[in-house]
Amino acid sequence: MDNQMEVKISVRDLVEFILRSGSIDSSFIGSNRAVEGTRIHQKIQRSFKEGYESEVVLKYTVNYKDFLLTVEGRADGIIHQNDMVIIDEIKTTTAPLEMIDEHFNPLHWAQAKCYAYIYAEQYHIEDTNVRLTYYQLDLDEIKYIDKCFSFDELKTFFQTITDEYYKWAKKTFDWNVEKIAAIKDLKFPYEDYRKGQREMAVAVYKTIENEKKLFAQAPTGIGKTISAIFPAIKAMGEGHTSKIFYLTAKTITRTAAQDAFSIMREKGLKLKYIILTAKEKICFNDETICTPEECIYASGHFDRVNAAIDDILSNEDELSREIIEEYAKKHRVCPFEFSLDLTLWADAIICDYNYVFDPSVYLKRFFMDRGGDYTVLIDEAHNLVDRSREMFSAELYKRPFLDLKRMMKEESPKISKELGKINKFMLDMGKLCGENGYFIVKEPHEKIYALLKTFMHLSEEYLLKHKDGEVYEKLLQLYFDCVSFTRIWELYDERYTTYVEKTDDDVKIKLFCLDPSYQLREVLKKCRASVFFSATLLPMGYHRNILGGSEEDYGIYLDSPFSIDNRRILIADNISTRYRDREQSYGVIADYIKAVISAKAGNYMVFFPSYQYMDAVYDVFIERYSGINAYAQLPGMTEKEREKFLEFFRPNPEESGIGFCVLGGIYSEGIDLKYDRLIGVIIVGVGLPQICLERNIIREYFEESQNLGYAYAYMYPGMNKVLQAAGRLIRSEEDKGIILLIDDRFKYQSYQRLFPKEWFPYMRVNELNIDRCIKNFWREKLPD
């Protein structure tokens, strides 16, 4: 028995999977208020002076012939009264308590009865009371529903559910046997490791084995995607991890992960991996309205979805968007909800950062409670700094409250009155902004929280009774904005600040997460191991601190696999690109660009810190050097416009062409222009983010806490953009080219300490010697 493979499932997942039925209906049914629900649970649990055990972990293992099925979970409470044992299942609700009886939700009983059986079997109890405790959020009232079950009744119920699940558990068991055997036989999918690749793969494996975090500076060309995924899969084969999350910020890196899994499948890997697509993109309808009346895929979805899961798992290993859509149409189920269900069966999940970290949309089935032995691979981890600040912040504007107040005057005077109170509060906040147009406080104003809670309670009553119309839609949107705001309020601590900003005729109040490290760390505590990797994870200490790491975490700095002789770093440090000096720099920069592209015909990119600066130099350049192909990036380019822009960078160009781009934009990272599609990159400025209120708040915070305010707010994020843009040049062993950095600050030690080591030695240039330096480089690189 000790050698048998174990299949695990939570009580909640077991009950919901076997007993679910009916349609998807996203009509408003009340907020789940997860954070408030936790508080209510604790309030009820503490109300018992004695004889109450809260959050009791229960586990039961069924011994089948081939494997063990372990069902586990946490009962909200075990109450001991005299000689009686009561299993307490607590549920929060916005429904009137008179509507709730013992038939209100069979799943509630099912979950509680499973806990009751496990507890009764463990302690040899003949008769067990099961209690459903319903807490009405609006009225602060409680309703108890009690039923007594004999041991035989509970046993029969539990065995019926587990027997129905046996088919699925057997499917999991058979797949795991096949998967692990294939993983053990799997070899690295290429003949040889590139320079640094084996070192990274070993570090990732050891990180998972030892339940640690790893921060890896992995330069372009190492093959960091396969170097992260391959060892994670090998660790899965050894039982060190049960599921891999591969997190990305952009679609192109998602594709790289998908390609890595596909390559290993061709080499014999057996692994089910899924690529999650946003609901709005994968929805079959023009409008995403998830009700049985509006969507045939929502109607009866739960009656058909298990058959769809069985079908796709029996026939597919790669669960891509196209394959998910194919099976969703075949079985007439919602493709998005279908894909979320498939994550439970997938060995690896490729998805955006927000599915793991964002408090509004994270995959609760994995991260709500204790988590699991998951491995999280975080690609392009430098992007997580600002993304996590955004995910853990929330803001509200005054204007929507005022507009809705007027609309609700006839519809619901009570709601209109509350909206008026919130509008007045924010108006009063706006008056405090003074000449600067803003003010900052360490703690949020308690009054806004109370006002929002009242508004939300009243809104729930209205939304439950009304299902459509312009007023309904606007109220629903504002309601969910307030839910998000209050959810972040519950996370608020010393790493936050609150600011109020007056903009034109509106007022904004924002709960601003300055340091996301704690929130990220709390999420990653629910995983076995996490690996942060990027070609621009410098300085390592900064990224480790801000991304929730510690001194105990592993760190690795890998050398570039490409010869430094294949590119030349030039620094023109005789020009200031500071805002006050920019107008005087336009002509000189245009001349530098001309010098770079004149030495050899080919494709070049030049990056600027802003569109305004780019446009000004572009105008000067085309006026001075007409006849040269020059293309400028536009704000808000569509996907087709982006693709058309990249088509300018053709192979084997007979004349020079240059793309004018913006640092930190869509072309400064994540694009691959190999060989002669790009032979030169020019970077104007040190990439500093635009000076703004939020950046200055970040600066003050980190100046006070670490004496590194300017570095954390401006210098490090800026140089990260510079490194990303420079990384567009050398993408393969055959690539050759020039990197020209234009700014006098590049000569300062504070900036050069942020250079990757392969940037040394570099060459300083000016208007007099740049032609010779570039021509000499190309003379060395071109055949005689």
C-alpha cells in the first residue's frame, strides 16, 4: 500500500465536479466577498466560548486496487456539545434568510456530509449532526439548519460520490503512470546544451527539489524557456512537483513556452499542457454575456461539460486555444469555463501573471487555501514589478458616482442618496488637493470604506431584482469597481499609501501599492518553488527585494552564449538628453543615426524615451537625409499595424532602413529579428520613466525605507528598458551589429554598474571618430 500512487482531490472539488448541473448564469447573484467571508467565518467561530474547533483539516483515503484516492479539506467547525458532535459548514449570503431552507443548495449539504463522514469514520461516531450556518451579510443575521445523519447514511453518500469519481481518478492514475515513465526516459531535446543552459537547468531543478526561489539573470540566446521547463518536468517525474505554472506578460513569450512543450512532445514527452486565453478573446459571441438566455454555450453547460472534459483528455495532450474551441463547439460548452476546468487536469498551465497573482481573477481553485506542490516559472520577470503594483492597487473616480446619482434618482432614491454622499465625500477630498492638485496620506480615510459598503449592500438588492437596461449595466460596473476597491482595502498595510488627485473636473482616490513584495510572497508561499528569470533582471538585489525574495533565495548570473566580438558597444557621452536639453540635441542625434546606418546597408532601430522626442528627431532626420527609408512607431498601433511595421525589417536588404521606436514600447522587447533583419540599435537616453506623481511617491517611500528612492523609482526601471531594447540586436550566434548609447549619463559609474558584464569593454565615440569606429567593426566582420 505504501508504494501505491496517490490521487488527491479536495472535498469541494469532488462535490462540485460530480454533482454540478444546469447553466452558467453570470446574472448578478450577489458578491462572494471572499475577504469579508473569511472575516464572517472567524466572527462566527469566535462566538462560541468553548467546544468549537475551527478550520479542522480532514483527510480520508480510499484504497482501490491500483491506487489510493485521497479526499481532503477543511471543515469550518467541529462543535462539541455535551455528547453530541456537530459539523459546522458556514456560508455567507445576500439572499433573504426566509428563502433559505434545507433544499436551498444541495452542494452545501454534500460538502458538509463529506466532512461529517470523514470525521465520524476517524473517531468511530455513530450519529453525527450536520449544521449549515447561513450568515446574511446585509442584515447581520444568522440562520441554522441542522440535520442528524447515521454513520451508514454518511458512508453510503460518501461512497456513492467517490465511486462516481473512480472513473476520473483512474484516468488520472493511468495518465500519471504513462506520464512519469515518459518523463524518466526524456532526454534534453537538443544535441548539446548551449553555453549557460545546463547551468540554468541544474539551478532550476535544485530550486524545485529544495523548495526554494531562484532569481536567474539569463541573457538572450541561452534558451531560457527550455532551460526552465525541461528541469521542471524532470522534477515532476521524480515526484517533486505536481503542476507547473508558466507565467508570461506577453503573447509572444507564451508562444515560446508552447513551442518548448511541443518540441519535447516530439521527443517522447507525455504531458498535458493548457494555454489559457482571456475570456473576451475566446468567447464565441460578439458580446460576452454569460446567461442561458443570451448564450447557447452557457445554457446547460454543466450538464455537458464533464463529457467534454472526458473527450478532450482522452484524445489531446496539447490544450491550445484552437483545440479547446474545437471541443467546446463539439459539446456546446463555454470555452472559457471549459478551459478553467481543464486546468485541474493539466500538468502544466501557460498563462498570464494575473491568473496566479491578481486578487480579482486568480485561479482560486489552486491558490485560495493552502495551495499545493506547484512550481511557478515566471518569464520576463522584470515585467512583474509594475504589473504587481497594478494588480494590488485600486482606484475610484468621482464622476461615475455623480452620473449614476442622477440616473438613480427616480429608479432608487435610497441608492441615489448614497451615491450623493460618496460624490460629496470625493468632492471634499478634491478641495483638499490645493495648488499641487493632489494630497497623500499614509492611511486611507475610513469614511469612504463605510460609504462604499452601504452603497454595495443597497446595490445588491437592486441588482438582484433588475436584470438589464442602461442603469443596470452602469450600476453593475460601478458596484464591481467598489468591490475591487474594498478588496484591496482589506490588503492595505504599511506598504501602501493613499493619494487623492484632482484632474480637470474629476477627482481620483487611489490605494497605491508601493511595495508588492509582501503580497507576492504570500501567494508564492502556497507553491513549492518559484523561478524568476529574465534577460534583464539587473540589479539582482533590487528585483529580489521587490518581487518577494529574500537573502536565502538562490541567485544565478549566466554569461551570454554569444561572442562579444559579434557586436560593438559604442557610447556617445557628449550629449545630454535631459528634458531641458532635448531641443539642442535633435540635430546631433540625427547625425549620429546617419553615421551608424551609412557604414553598412541594413536594418536599424533607434529608441527614444518618448513619442514627442522621437517625432522631433524623426522630422529633423528626414529633412536632413531625405531618401532614407524611415518608419516611426505610432501610439496605439493595432495588431495588423504592428505586423506591417516589422515587415519593413526584411532579410537581405539592399539599402538601409530605420525604425524609430519608443523605449519600453511594443518593439523594445519580445521581438525576434534574427540575422540581417536587424544589424544596429541606437538608444537615446537612459530610459527614465516620466516624472509623475506615482513615481515620486515610490521614490519617497524607498528613500525613507532603503535610501534608494531615485534608483527604485527611476534609474532601475529606466535601465531595464535600455537593456531590453539593446537585447533586440543579438538573437543568434550568427547575428552581428552595433549598439550605440547616446547620453552623457552612460559614463557615470552609477549607470555603468547596471551594465551586463558582456557590455565591457565598450568604446566612447563622438562626431569625429564614430564613422571610423563603425567602419572598422564592419571591416573586421565582413569577409575579404
